[in-house]
Amino acid sequence: MKPMNESHLAILRRHMVELIAIHADLASDEIGKAVMDEHVMAAMRKVPRHLFVPVPLAPYAYQDTPLPIGFDKTISQPFIVALMTDLLSPRPDEKVLEVGTGLGYQTAVLAELTGRVWSVEIVEEFASVARDLLRQLGYANIEIREGDGSRGWREHAPFDKILVSAAADKAPLILLDQLKPGGRLVMPLGPEEMQRLTVVEKDGNGQTRVQELLPVRFGRLETIT
């Protein structure tokens, strides 16, 4: 059988976004809305997810499922990528910190929507691959470094928005300190068997408000001691 070409993959990508829309409608009671922001959906239609997975898995890239990418890590389910991005609500004039670059798929989606993305990845091999791939795809508004994402990226703080693609029992205080007043952090919180996708908003006085949404399952946020 011939390999799929770009036209085939574009059709599958559009179909993936249609499935995300259905999933959002079905989960509307939990996420508080039935329709995701069209800018987010446009970014999901544009970013070629098949380039961010191992080559043998490329034919499955547009199924609404996580896929393994090595080192016991996965690329998140497309619906979850779209939902976390929608909840974060990145704007074109904002700075976003991403914790957990992986191979760079979520990073690319964020870069389509915001002014600058600073991304931290603990696995050196992932950071190297993501950096090269995102550069090849023409993203000039992304900076990636290897390191402990739970410590943020203090040199470029404060950030308007922070997205964490790994779970912890509670939001790291260092990350909250690097979030601007009026900013927003999105990440899974809770023990492994009870994680919930959570939005943390920081008001002008530095106080935080936490909103727990639907149950999810992510790997734990790794730290370097």
C-alpha cells in the first residue's frame, strides 16, 4: 500500500478536529462550555501532529488518543491538548511558559496563538528533537531549554500564562510566583488515581482561585534534586 500524502493527512487532521468538537460537546457539563474557541480549533487544524510522533506511529497521529513517544512518555490526546489550550486562553500579545515540551506538539499549538513561548523539558533528547523540528517548521517565537520545569524559567518571568503537561498534588509555588497578577495556570492536579484538569487564576492581589474540571491521567511532574 502507498504511504499517505499531505492531502490525506490534512483530511485526517480536519476529521480529528471534528472529533474534538464532538468530545467538547459531550463533556460540556464538566468543562463549562460546549464549543471551543475557533482560534484554538484553527491551530489544531494547522499543526501537523504526525511530525511530532515516532515515524511508525504517523498513520495513527490523528486518532483522538495519546501515543507513546519514548522514555515512557506520551503525546497527549488531541482533545486534551485543545482543551488545555482553550482553558489557558493565550493571546497574541502574551508570554507563555510551558512545562513539559515533549516533542513539541503542544508547544507549536501555543505558538500559533501567542506572542512568545518559553518551554522547559526535563528529557534532553526530547528538547533537542523539539528544538530542531520547531525550527524547521518556521516557529521563531519559541525558546526551549532542558531542565526542571517545576522551577519555571525565572530569567523570563513573569508570564501571562503557564501550561504544565504533567501532574502534581498541588501547583508548584515557584510557578505561581512566576505568574503575573491576572494570569492563569492550567495543569492536572491530584494523586495519580484522582487527577483533575485544573485552572488556577491569580488575581491582582496575588491571591489564587482554583477551578477543578474533568478527570485526567498524566505522568507526574519530574524534578531534579
